[in-house]
Amino acid sequence: MIRVGLIRNPRSQRNKRGGGDMRTQAAALLGYYFAEPATPAELAEVLADFARHEVGIICIDGGDGTVREVLTALPAAYGGELPKLAILASGKTNLIAADVGSPGHGLEGFGRLVDDARKGFLGSHLQRRPLLEISWPDGSHETIRGMFMGAGAFTRATDLANSSIHARGLYNNAAVVLTMANVLGSALLGRDRDGWLDGEPMTVSDGRDNGRDGNRFIFLATTLHRLVMGLWPFWGEGNGALRYLDVAAHPTRLTAALAPVLRGKPTPWMLADGYRSGVAERLTLGLSAPFIMDGERFEPGPGGTIHLDAGPVVDFVIP
């Protein structure tokens, strides 16, 4: 039987509402291979121990932020032979689990995962995804690894969700819908008092040009294959695992462009009027404002430059 380990975030949204039974049963079933690390240093130590004991599947009980922390620490612990992962989606948005799949929530999902592992079935259904790696060439921050990054209006929308929408008890699809409604309602109705449409100063280069300068309304990049509610604001062909969306400040005819952008089906006029999307192996961004990686704010650092790369490939398993 392949060895299963569980890393649980007791502070994730679903887990905060209880979870004593989950903790007790997981500890009883897995013993040494169950952990609730409280700091990045503790997580690194847990993963190193998992690697030494040849844990082949790591189940993550948390949201996108917990998954990002595990993905960031995995290569140092496991080297080039990364374990398979499974996600018990218990966070606020769970974009990653919505794409790669999940065995479920809490005891039910965990029990299904362990049962299939014992029967030798686990691993028959895989979703393979490359990681999105963000590095700081000025060395001001260690490399982070995740799946979804955003800047410009996306950073401000995430701040809005964290400060008001999540506080009202709305998560997952409901939070996505309400956040978009707040942002786009102000912009489209001409009441952009907070300057959302002004965007943020940014330089974007995909390695095939000298970089595009100017304020950006929104920038997104991901290695996921789908988002929630059928949204997919990406298009373009080419080699590479990174999908990106790059929309200039004060986008032309935003009302008319909104539906095509969200479906990833741009009209010809959009392609000439500041709505860009494509595929790349590396993107280099010049930023002066924070960006979001899987739900958390990060600063661009004193140099104001970050690299986005397609990193190692990880297999996600579901029963």
C-alpha cells in the first residue's frame, strides 16, 4: 500500500468550525504521518520527515493558501521525485481543488482517500499540472510555488473580498460572484471613484518582445486548466504552460468586452485595443504594487521585478 500523509490547516475556513473528530481519526489512522504545522519551518520539517519515510501521497486539508505553502516547500524536501497530492478543499475559494478535483471534505473525503489507498486503487485517476513559480531576481524573497497569480484590479478585489465579503460568510463561488459584481459595477456604471480603471504601473514581457509598459487594469497568470463557474479569461496558442491575461488601464468598451473576456473568446477589435492573452514558459513583470498568489499578498521587492515560470509537474489524485 502506498503510504499516505496528511497535512491539516486547523485555521482554514471549514476546519475552524470544528474538526475534532477529523483530527482524532486522522491521528489514529496515520499516526506519525499526520501533522498540523503552524509555521513554514515546521512544515519544512514535516515534509522532510515524510520524504525520509517515503510518503508517496500527501493529502492537504486546507484551502489554496495551504496548498501554496506545501507546493513551495515540496522540492526542498523531496528533490526531483515529488509525491502525489490530494486536496480536501476546506478554504475560502479552493480554486486549485476546483480544477484538479477533491475526494471531498472532512472525514468523508479523508476516509474515501485512505480506503482507496489500502485497496490499491488510489492513483488510477490523476490530474497533472505544472506549478507556477514566482521568483525575485533581487533576492528579496524566496521562490514561491502555486497555481494562480493576479495583479492590478485583482489585488484590490482580493483585498475587498478579505475585508468585507468573506466577513459576511460568503465563500467559494458566492464570493467570486459578489467580488466581481462590486468591482465591475463601479467601473461599468461610471462611478469609478476609487480609480480601479486607472490600473497599476506595470511592465509585462513574455520573452518574445522588449516588454509592454504602461498601467494595467488587470493581469492574471495560471497553470490551472479551468476556473470556477466556467470562467476562463485566457486565449492564444503557443508553447508553454503559463496562461496569462493582460488588460490595459481604462480598457476600451469594457461593457462589450466583458463577456468575451470571461469566456476567453475575444472579438477582433479587442485584440487591437489593449486586451491581450497568451501562452508562455516565462513571464517577467515589473511592478510597484503588491500582487496576489493563491489568495495571499506579496510585495514585488525593492527591485520591482518578478519572474513567473512553469515549474515542476505535480500529480493530483482523487478516489
